[in-house]
Amino acid sequence: MSKQKGLTLLEILVSVLILALVMTALANIFVTAKRYILHSRLRMAGGELGRLFLDPLQQDVRQDQWGNNCLSANVNCPGAQTIDNTTYTPNYTITKNSPLTNLNEVSVTVSWNEPAP
């Protein structure tokens, strides 16, 4: 009767399989987290650039001078910006004589293409 201590080949294979499944799940979590962080950074940059695109217009775009600004003439408005190889493009929307305020309203939508992680 031999009382050898140790693991059988089957026990080792099962433990390696379990370890591989756990490592695959952890790797997937890290890849997903990296993608989420990149998306969040791009959204934050887009929001800040939206403010950058609208801030100069606060001084130039006035209701009493609506016909003489970059939005009404569609020239020299703040344009696309590139940061870290990502180009952010503004799209200005003008609502003339809004029913709530009877004023022209300007909004900007910033778009970009997200790089593959």
C-alpha cells in the first residue's frame, strides 16, 4: 500500500481549465473597462469643446444684430478641432423665434468617430 502524496493528471488539468476560465473573464473585464474609460474621456472632451465652440459666440451673436454674425452668415464660426488624433466637429442648430422666449436659440452638437481600442 503506497501512500504517495501529490496530484493526479486529471486534477491538474481541471485546475488549469478553471484558472484559464477565470483569467479569460478578468481579461474581458479589463478590455471592457479600457473601452469605457476611452469613451468617457472622448465624451468629456466633446463637452468641453462644445463650450469652446459656443463661448465666442456669446459676444458676437446678439438678437438685435442677428443678420451680422457667423451663424446667420454661416462663415467663420468655430470649426472642427483635432485632439489626440480625434477630430471633433461642431454642428450648429438655430431655432428662430423660439415659442417660449420669442428669441433665436443656438445649440451645438459635437460629433466624433471613436477609434477602435
